Amino acid sequence: KDGFDEDVAERLPHVVITLLGRVKSETNEDTHQLAVASTTRSGIEVRWWIEKLVQICRSEGRRSGPAFATPGGKLASSSEFNAMLHKYLE
């Protein structure tokens, strides 16, 4: 639409997260769009965290692929993240 830009998007009360892939019994890749509150009732700033994730991916030279990836750009497993998170929590 005309007049829709990042300034307009930042003022919206929600942010859309788009996932690409297969869910449950699907056989083909598809997009799945989730509209979530920019800030939750408990104060979690979802938009801020998504923007930070995008910044990190870009700083690593990644413009496509999984958001949570290994340094080589492959999908990271939950066990890889668990190990990293435990280091920070110690």
C-alpha cells in the first residue's frame, strides 16, 4: 500500500512473524504467518527481540535461511542452544 513504510509499521500494535517450512503432517513447504503483540501484557517486547534477531543475522551475513543457525548457516539444534544458554546461566 502507498504510505506504508517502517515508520508506520513501528507504530502498529502487532508484529507479523513469518515462518517457512513444514508443520506437522504437511508435505510441502509453506509460509505460516503469526500476528503477535508488539509488547505482551507482561511487558515482553516481542518486536524489539525480533529486530535484534534480524540485526544479528544480518551482521553474520545471513539474509535468508534459519534464524537460529550455526556459524555455517545451517539450522541449529535445540541441544546446541541448550549448551550455550547453560554457559550464560552459570
